[in-house]
Amino acid sequence: MLFIMNDNDKNKISRALVLAPFVFILHFLEEAPGFVKWFNAHVNPGITSESFWAVNLAGLIITSVVVGIGTMAPSSPSYLLTAAWLSLLMPANALIHIAGSVIEKDYVPGVITAIALYLPYYFWLMAKIKKSGWVSSNSLIVAAVIGAAPMLVHGYRILFLGSRLF
């Protein structure tokens, strides 16, 4: 079935999409002061401050590209790409921060923005994409699971094995 999205629907999703890089920036700014120290206390080999910033800059660039694609070329594939990437970046990452805080019974750098920004923003955006009619619920779920998997494996390795995936 060919779905034609009207300009109003496109604008609503585009306006929602452009918030993603800002949400990501706020998250890694919360993480920045203490994440490297926290990470290195749990994982060997650890990371450097430079690698923390390089990974986050790469994440910001990828997020901006994904947002650009979804904004300039709205389509089923662009929204599934958005769902996959943001699933890795936001809810999977939030789950790791939350699990780490629960396991340690302490603050894990980034947990506040993970809960207060990542989760509400992600589910709000996914609801908008689903409501647009461009993708089915099943397709959105598959994209989310595939996208989140590497971060979830990475988080499991950090929290339970003291190692990392990447």
C-alpha cells in the first residue's frame, strides 16, 4: 500500500526529529564529568577522556545524518533507520544507565537525562512515526530490536563481565 503523507504530518515528525541531537548533547554533557572514571572503575581496558569525546562526537554526527535523512526524505526506510539508530542511542543506553544505578545503588553518570529525556523523547517520537502510517508496528519493533541489540550486549558486558563490546 502506498501511503501519502500530507505536509502537516511531515512537519510534525520533522520538528520532532530535529530535537534528537539536542537531547543527545544534553545526555553526554551530563555524563562528561564522571563517566570515564565510572567506566574505568568497571571495565578493563578502560577508556580515555579523548575516546569518550570521540565516541560521542561520532554519535552526534550519525544522529545528525539520520535526522537529516528523516527530515529531508521522509519514507518508510528513513523512519526505520531512525528507529534503529535511536533505539541504540536512547532506550538501550537508558536501560544500561538505569541497570547500573540499580546494581550499584548509586548514581551512574548520565542516568538522569537517560530517564528524563531519552525515554520520553524516544517513545514520543516513535508514537509520531507510528501514527504517521509510514511503518507498521511490527516493522518499528523489529527495527528497534535490531538497533538496540549492540548497545544492550555492550551494556551487559560492562555491567556483568567487566569488559566491552566496542
